[in-house]
Amino acid sequence: MQVNSKRFTSEQNLIEFSNQHHETSAMQQKRLIAFQQYPELVLPKFQKINYRNWGLLKGQPMPADVSASSNTQSKSMSIDLPANAMITQRGIQSAQVKLNQEALTAGVIALDFFDAQQQFPEWFARDYMTKALAADAHRLAAYHAAAVNCGIFVYVPAGVQLKEPLTWSFSQDPDETVKRVQHVLLIAGENSRLTILESRHESVASIAAANIVEELILEAGAQVHFTAIDETKGVAYLARRAYLSTHARLDWALGLMNDGDVLDDFNVDLKGDSSHTEFKVVAISSGSQTQAITTCVTNYGRHTEGNILQHGVILSDATLIFNGVGHIVKGARDSDAQQENRVLMLSKTARGDANPILLIDENDVRAGHAASVGRVDVSQMYYLMSRGLSKDVAERLVIRGFIGSVLAEIPLATARQKLTGTIERKLIDGQRHRDRTK
């Protein structure tokens, strides 16, 4: 998909923003190269979705008053240590960090994006938009690399095994007019083990579309369990990208409860031998929103395993598209790529699709896929309603059973309860919208 090459800002604005945030010359140069490449790159393709008019390339990412987004308020700890290691960020303001005693003792590093650049330039040179998502991969990636204006950095040292989760929360200021271009960079050191609980929440739709990239770099033997609950209301491009070294493992449990139009770009590169990822995604689309979710696992190393499980529910006039891609490259012997994509539609005007894709370039492998798009089982509904339940309640019970496989993967009871409550709210709102438009 090619669009016109009009610039979103000026090179001078980028340089001024970079200078006032005290970026290294290498980071500033990366911005400028991405800015120069931006007009020549194409937009990424999301099968069966035309997002040309979503405004993802519009909006001013460079605030007129750059001091409003300066990093002077970033903090690394608090006197009253929390139970969990907590990171919060509102809009493009500086991240607020409070590490618990376990994380502090273990040497975990958590910083605002701009602080981290200054303190650890070698890690940014090695891992920032070079492995998980290259800055020149496509136009949305180049836009991000050129215009990034907020974010966080987290490093977990080699051998550290955290019992308490790292919790980070992102929200949006409803009065914010600056486009949010946010970056999250996590580096998990060799043989480290950790759990991440992420929450994205917006009370009202943002004025400008967001461009968000999260990069997870897992070094040899690292094990990460990543749970996220997304509740955005505006238009957004959200890329979650991961790069796994030898014997690394990454388990995803993602609840996509957005109310706005969202492009979800999920990708894992199994670079090291015997690396492993499990993708479990549940999504609900309601109202007139569109969610396009592309999940890709590429097996590069030998004896690697990548499994994708995606279940979605559609109400009202909404659209939900699942694209699942399993790619085993030449040389990735004795590897496994499996996926299941299922969509449940609760409205005659809903639009849903499940597109499984297998790309196999090696003989000595295992691969398979399953996909379905259908409606609620009539016999299940009849049984529940015969026991005195209303149609809406019976419908929600059937749906909860349909998406229960993802809920079961969330490690903490509080997070499971939060996602369950969010699902219930989303379903009730969707049923009401459907009933009003009948």
C-alpha cells in the first residue's frame, strides 16, 4: 500500500526536539535517517483491511513546548516501596518508576526512555529498532523511529529470577493534542525469569492516532511471561515485537478490549536454537470499530516451537480480522509451527475473518493450522435459556467459555479478574449497542 510522501514534520523540528532531550548523536542520527527514508517506504499490509484513511500518519508528534515532555521528573524509586515493581506513564509525560525491594536488590534497571538513552547508549545501539523491528521495515516503523517522543526502558540482569511481576501502566491525557509515539524496550538477560503485567487504558478517544512499538529482547535462556490488557479508545498502530535467543521462551496472554480502530502487529523471531513462544490472544470488537490483528512467528533456529491461539468475538457492526502467520525458514530443522484462529459473530452485520498462513521452507518440521468463523451454538443457548437465564446472560456465558483458554494463561488472579471484568463490560456494551440498532 503506497500513499503520498508528504512529511509529517520538519528535520529542524526533529533536531530541536532531540537536542532538548539530550539525545546522543547516534540516536539523533537514527531519527534523521528514518525521517529521510520515510517517504520511500510502503505501509505494512494487513490482509482484508484498508486503513488508508485512519490518519495514522497525521498529527504533530513534536510538542510546541518540549519542556512539557522533558525527563526531569523521572524517578527511580520511592521511600514507600510498592509490592510490585511499577512503571506508569501518562501521555508523553516522563515515566514514573517505583521499584520494589526485590527488583532493587536484583539490580533491575527501569528508566524513562530519554534517561535510558543517556545512561546506556551501548544497549540502544545494539537493540533499539535493530532486531525485533527494524526502523526501515515499513513506513509506520520509520515514522516511529523518527518521531518517538516518550517511552520506557527495562533491563533485567542475567540470572535474576523475579517472583513479583513487573507492572507497567500507560494512559492518555484526554486533553493532549500531541501525537503519542511511544517506545518500550525490554532486555531480559541470560537465564533471567520474569512476569510482566501491562495495562493500556484511555478514558476518552485521543485526538491524534497513536504509534506504539514494544520491543522485547530475550537473551539466551531467558523466560518471560507477558500479560497485557488493552483498552484504547482512539486510533492506534500497536506493534509488539520480540527477538529470542537460544533456549529463550516467551509466553504471551493478550486481552484486546479496545473500543477504537487498532492495527495490532505482533511478531516473534525465534532466532536461537530451541527457543519457544506461545501466543494466546483474545479480542472483542463492538460498535462500529475495526480491529486488525496480525500475529507472526518465524522459526529461524533449529528445534524451535511457535504456537498461536487467537479467539475473537464480534458484536454489532464491528470488524475483527485475525491473520496468523507461521514461517519456518530453510535450516530450521525439527521445528514446529501451529496455529488456531477462531472468530465468533453475534450480529448479522458483523464482519469477521480468520486467515491462517503457513510458509514452510524446510522439510524436517511439523506444522498445522485451524480456522473458523461462526455464530453462537444454538444448542448451548437453548440449554442455558431453558434453565431460566436470559438470552443476553446465556450469550455471555457461552462467550466466556469460548475465550477461557486465554484467561487460564494469566498467572495472577488479580489480572485475571481485571480482564474478566473488562470482557463483561465490553460484552454488555456491545449487546446494548446491537439491541439499539436492530
